Amino acid sequence: MANIKHNNYIDTVHEVLSGPKKEGVLHLYAEDKKLTGRTIQIKGKEMFHFGTTGYLGLEQDIRMKEAAIAAINNYCTQFPISKSYISHPLYSELEPKIELVYDIPPIITMNSTLA
């Protein structure tokens, strides 16, 4: 009888991620005590940080920080419910604004990985 290895989702994910992890380019830890957005320290080296939009410095803008604090005070730190069931109250304010900018209906999620 032929020896057949049945592939499943977990095997595929492991195979795709294990090589880059072994090469030291995936599953890294930031070592900074304070994040500025422009640079990030990994394995003792300070590097420019283009992995996110942090290089734009938006997360350091005082208005963004104050708005984030207000949102946490009003809505807590998370809304762990699937958007297909119930959307966060702020999404109903944000979605029409994003649609005006891009002229397409947006899908708002908690992070880009989830999207």
C-alpha cells in the first residue's frame, strides 16, 4: 500500500513559518524600552522600522494618544466579538469616513493581520 502523507492546515502553516523562523527573520522580539515608531531594536541592533506605518510617527502624535486614551476609557481595551456577529460602536462612525476617502465600502478590523 502506498505511503501517503495527508497535509492539513497546521502542517502547512508549520512548514511555511519554520524556515523563516530558523533563518532569524520571523517571530522576533522588539527589545526597546520605549517605542518611537521610527526605529526598533532587534537582537541588539537599532534599525529603521518599516514593518508598520510607525515610521510616519502617527502613534506619537499627542492627538492620537489622547483619542486612544478616551476610547479605552469609554470602550475598555478590547471588543472581542466577531464583526460578523456584532461590530464595535466606533466602526459605525469610522466606516462612512473611510468610504468617503477611498470611494469603496471598507471592512474595518482590529488589525491588518485579521483583515
